[in-house]
Amino acid sequence: GRGEGLAQMLCTACHVVAPNQEFTPLLRTPPPSFEEIAKRPTTTQKSIIDFLKNTHWDENTIPITMPDPMLTADQRIDLARYILSKRPPK
């Protein structure tokens, strides 16, 4: 629940985080959906947490990448678990 709430609040401007999200992403070509990220064979809880912790955009970075979501360690874990919950069952 906490991860979904964070995703709906922070990530929907750019990503499709769930089919029922209130708004569509603002970007003409949105980044991968949470489902697409979850389906990648290399996606793990650790890889998501590391990405959220270390991948940040600033005004000098071209092409534009993901901005710093400024999450706590617990929030990164909650968001990683939510993203992985989008992985289809095997």
C-alpha cells in the first residue's frame, strides 16, 4: 500500500504506474511503465533501490534522465516492492 501511494503521488507524471492511475504521463514518449520495468529479467529489489538512490537528473544532463525523487531508504524499499508486484506470476 505505501509503495502504491508513493508511486501514484510521485511517479505518475512520467510513468504509467498502474492501469487505474488518475492522469496519463506528461511526456510525449513516456519512460517504461512499472510493469515493463518489473518484467525485465535483470530487475531486482536491489537494482530498483540502487537506481532510485543514484540516478538523478540535473539541468546540465542531456538527454534528460529521471530527477532525484528524494526518497528515504524505507520509501525506496516500498517503491521497489510495489514495482516488483507488477511482475506477472510465473
